[in-house]
Amino acid sequence: MAARVEKIFTALDIGSSKITAMIAGRTEDGELTVLGTGQRESKGVKRGYVADTEITELDVRDAVEQAERIAGTNIDDVWVSFSAGGLTSMLTSVETELGGHRIEQEDIDMLLDAGRQSIDPQGKMVLHAQPALYTLDGLNGVKKPKGLHADRLGVDIHVILAEGSPVRNIDMSVRGAHLNVRSIVASPIAAGTACLSPEERELGVALVEMGAEVTNVSLFAGGMLVGLMTLPYGAADITDDIASSFGLRRAQAERIKCFYGSAITSPRDNHDVIDLEGDTEEGGEHSRITRAQLIAVIRQRLDHVIGEIGRTLKELGFSGPVGRQVVLTGGGAELKGIADYAQSALGHTVRVGRPAGLNALPEAHSGPAFAGLAGLTLYASQEPVDLRAMPSAHQNVGKYAGSAMIGRLMSAMRGNF
């Protein structure tokens, strides 16, 4: 008999090209199984920002209803991803004196509350405020301090900030579709949950999420996200270049890119002919092109995007022992040969990240384009602790300087090599 589902989680990924929903159930044996999925074209979102709330509400409702029909259940609460620009990652830390006594849950709760009070959002909205690792008398990397003795107890707090207005527009669009927003999650957090192993997140890895109109470049180290930048480029820009170069409609250009496109060249490209007959409105002179012509257009845009990604990685400090591996995910990572091309252009080991950790994941949703959706479902099932939801307490604490805390984290990482 199939294991009984004990709790249901619903993820909603609102992107610039598509809106996808996934309903998953956690069974009594602890496994997470996909129950239903839904997908609709995203017509009201531009570069990750909601540009038309009415259209987005309808698309959200259609995607969720499709997932509900397949799952055979109705849902009320959803976890929503956010991938627009303005995301920033911040690390802060607080410490308190204990006098050598045994650490109780009350000590931890008061420390976490003090950490929440110490967060300076810098005029932005706090998306995440989560405890990462604890320190005992200067010893870094303690995960479970309860029950241990210490003179000083500290905690590193991982905070992700976002511009307020775009987040409120996402929230308003989802609630307008008669759904309760359980939490809005930064897209790199979700994608990293699905594509990165715990060891990769611990030792240091860069995650490059190539969406349709936005590319998020994030750096994970010490088990958490420590750097993040957003670029206003994506796979749809390649599609638009193909459409304008050969006089095609976007849908036709996308189909040609998926079937014949590649990031790397081969000797046969000049001999492989792509028939465009029927793709131009009047037949036109571009009824046939070679694969080499197509790849030349793709490469011109890729050279620019990958160049910007490389510059961003340098700005984030992705070098030395932590700058070893890059993981590409998102719809742009489905382009043939892109891992080999990026590895050569960036000078780092590159692999394509696909979602893992879900049972009964449909094959159509198992590629890198759906890593954010799958990761959001996994993240929701972990029911992560957020300091904003904790009750208030009082504790005398000291706050570390941000640069000193990052230095401690990087020093600890280098010790792993």
C-alpha cells in the first residue's frame, strides 16, 4: 500500500516566461512525493517584476487549479518564489555572556530574539532572517548548542533583503487569486535547495540561475548563501536575437533554439541546414539557414551574458579555494553544450543542476528549468525557522561587525582545504 500523506506543501514559481505550481505531500515515512503540477505562460511579469496584476492573478489561478485537479485536492496556502532584482544577502552576528552554565532553550531563544532586533534592513524588506551557525567561546560552526556549557554563546544570522514594492506586488497578485501566502522565498535559496548538495554548500559553490529574463548569481559557503547579485539578462534575450536576425516570431525562434541551438560549434554546422519554410510570414529570403548561422547568433549573446556572469563572480569574491565549481540551472541551462562553453569561458568546473530529492517528479519537470519550483517545494517541507516568527524575549548582547563575521566564515572554509 502507498504510504499515507501526512502534510501537503504547495510551491508557486512566478517567472517571466512561465508560472508553475507544484503540490507535494510528505508521507508518514518522511518521503516527499509530487501529487500534482500546473503550468501557464506568464504574460504579466517582466524581468521578474509584476507588470500587470490582473493578468498575473489569472495565470496564477490557472496554474494552481491545474495542479489541484491532478492532485485531487484543494489547497489554500502557497510558498512563493521571488527572483527580481534588488535581492541582497547579509550576514550579521550577536553574542551573549552565559557565565559557564549549561545552555538551555531559553538562552537560545533570547539570543535569537536579540539577533532579530539587531537586523538593520537598510530601507529594504526582510525576506529571510534565519539562524545559520552558533559559536561557543569562539568555536565556530556549532549546529546544536543546547545542553553544552559555555561562557559566551553567539549566533550567525543569515538575512536576505529585497526591495519592498516588487515583493508586495507578488503578494498582492497571489492573494488576488484567493490564495494565502505562507512565505515569499528568494529564488536562489529555492534553487540551491534542489540543485546543491550539503557538501557543496559547505565547501563553497556558485549557483547561476539563468531564467528567461533574469539571471541570479549566488555564492554559497559555510552552508549558507553569502553573496548574491542579479543580472537583467536571460534566455529570452537569445530567443529575441534569433527572432530579429531571421525574421521569425518569438514562438518559432524558441522552437528553433530548443531543437537546433547549441553553445558549442562542430565541423558539421556549416552543412546542417535548418528549414524555416512556414516560419516567415511571406516565405521570405530566410527560408533556410545553416546551423552555423544559428549558433553564431546564440554565441554573440552568450559571450555577453557569460562575460557578465564572470565579472559578477569576481565581484562576489569567487576565487581561490572556494572558486572551484559553478552550477548552472534555470531554463537557460537547457541549451545544448552550455556547461562546456561556460567552463571554458569562466575557467571553473561547471555542471548543470537538476532538481533532486522528490519522488514521482514528472519527467517534464525534471530539468533545470524547474529547479526553482522543485527546490521551493523541498524548502517548504523543511519548515525552516525564521526569526521574524519568534516571540519576543530580552537579552543583553553584543553585535559583531559584518566584515569580521564574514572573515571568520571564510577562514573556517579555507580550513577545509
